[in-house]
Amino acid sequence: MTALLGHGELVHHLEQAGRSFKKGELAYLALTSNPRDAIRDRVAWSLQQALAPEILVGRGWRRRGLVLLGAAEPARPLVVVDFKAGIANEADLADKLLAWLAHDREQCRQLDLAGAAVYRVVLATRVSTGVPQSLRAVVRSLSSHDREVSDADLAQAYQGLATRLNRYGELSQGSIPGGEVFDGIRVALDYWLVGPARR
């Protein structure tokens, strides 16, 4: 199944999705909501445009982020891509994301996705400066964004997360620039793409 959508192709669609937002739009969405759905939806659209009409791209199929289904036989997914997002400055980011991954793997086992290539996209919202308290009414998880973390500590945390994620499948990591919002708060979505999952 990996011939249908290889790891590198999914990286391409993920980064293309990141570039599809208007100036500042992704920064706004990442600070005011969970950016997981915004990224998932743009990746789904990018895949739909590239793979239709032979392949159907579904969102939310049996609680999966998105699936690729053969148009001739849409009952069984060929590819599954799940998404999870956190905040880079969260002290327990790696533990939260790895707990999600373990839970997600169990859900996939219960769905009997035999033959499907399973990928997971992990996102972390990272801001360049503190977020003022005056934005508390609109910024999601303001206290997590305000937690001070040095560049060295963040790099070490990211390296530890990457090492642990690498056990689950091929790993790529990168960053999607989100732009600026609220008078100069720069936002990026760092990502890790894992898969296809090792069985």
C-alpha cells in the first residue's frame, strides 16, 4: 500500500497544506484553536486533488483523521493518517503525544486495518515570543504558551520525542511557518510524521 502514498509524498502534501493558508491565518488558527483539524483538512484536500477520481479521501472515517479509499471498493481503507496536536512549551508534551500514539495504535488494531498503511502526524504549536495576558479570552491554553523554555531545552525535548517516535515507523520532522498574528506573535507548527507504522 505504501506505493499509493509513500512517506515522502505525505511529507509533500503536509508541507503544501501548510503553505495553503493566507498570511497569518495558520498563526491565528494555531493560537485560538486546535490546529490539528485545519492541517488535516488541508492535507485531505491536497490529496483529493492529487488522487481523484480513483481514490476517495475521507475525513473522520471511523474516528480516523483521514483515510484513502479505493473508489471501486470504498469499504476498506488503503491508507490511514491520524493527527494529534500539542503545544511546544508544555512540560509533558512528549508523554502526552506518546500516550496518544499508544491509544491510537490500539484503536487501529480494533478496526482491523490489515493491509492499510497507517501514518501519524504529530504537531506542536511554537510561538516566538510570550503571549500577552490581554489575549487570554481568545488564545487557547495561554499558560502553556507562556511557559518559558530555552531553545536548548526545547531542542533536547524534541530530540527525545523523535527518538521515541522513530520506533513506530519511518520518521520525518520539520516546521510549517504559521506567520504572525496579534501584532507580531510569530507562530510555527513543528511536525513529526511517522509511518507507515511498524506492525
